[in-house]
Amino acid sequence: MDQAKELMLRGEFYIPWSEELTKERELAKDLTFELNHTAPSQREKRKGIVEQLIPNIGEGHWIESPFNCDYGYNIEAGSNFYANTNCTILDCAKVSIGNDVLFGPNVSLYTPNHAFDASERKAGWEQSLPIAIGDNVWLGGSVTVVGGVTIGKNSIIGAGSVVTKDIPENVLAAGVPCRVIREITESDKSM
């Protein structure tokens, strides 16, 4: 493992253009290209591509095209994970997704953050922080989640939200920046 990859995986500042990281991103981009050009009716072929791209994914998953990620191997997803169209997961750090999680269209998870100093940013320095999403979470359309955030189980993030801080379990949260609106209770059952 090269030094840049070690730094990336430890959550320290690194430059992502090492030979090893570049090859790994190219492999992931080749697999996402193949996935995004495979017909939805070719379910078994799509399933195989997803499981090659994301080795730590549970049963019953479905990822709509187009889908994009940086590496794939830093994503862990539980059973029955569904990602609607145009999902982007920049998985320079670990992204943990629980069981029975739903992503609306245009959901984006961004673990990397570029350096704030202009000269460091120009040189390519970035730092990546993990994202954790609990079981039974629903991210509405066009939700963005940044690195370092945990979303608690059973919570719902409203469409268009930008999640910059942790969200507790069993709540409805929305906004830019995303904030808790209220708890989800028994009175929310529709049947």
C-alpha cells in the first residue's frame, strides 16, 4: 500500500494522484461505466458488476444508473439497499450504509474535503472523513451528505437537504444546513 493510500484511509491529508490510488479509481470508473451501460433488464449482470465494485454489499440491493463512486471498496451497504438514479458516493473514506436504506434520485455522499489554504488546495491536498448511515434511513431526492457525518437509524432526510452535522435516530430532518424538524412517532403510521 502506498503512502497516499495509507494517509487517505487514516483520515489524514494526502494527495490523491499516487499510482496506486489512480489505478484503483480507474478500475472503479471502468466498473461504473460498465454498470451504467448495462440494461436494467439484465439484473444478474448488473448485480455481478455491483458486487465486484462494492464487495461489502448485502443481499437485495439495487442501484439505478447512472451511479458513480471513487473506489467502491470503501463502501459497506447492508441488505435491501436501494439507490435511485444519479447517485454519487465519493468514498475516499469509509461509507457505511445500513440495512433497508433508501436513496432518492441525485443523492450525493462526499467524504473528501479539499484543503482550505489556496496553495495547499492547488497542490492537491485533501482529507477524507467517514460517513455512517443507520438502518431504515431514507434520504430524499438531491440530498448531500458531507464527510464526518452520522445519520441515526430510522431517520428521514428531506429532499434538497445538505447534511453537515450528525442527525440522531428516529427524526425527520431537512434544510440547508440540515436540522432536526421533529421526532418520528407512532402517529406517523399511515396504516
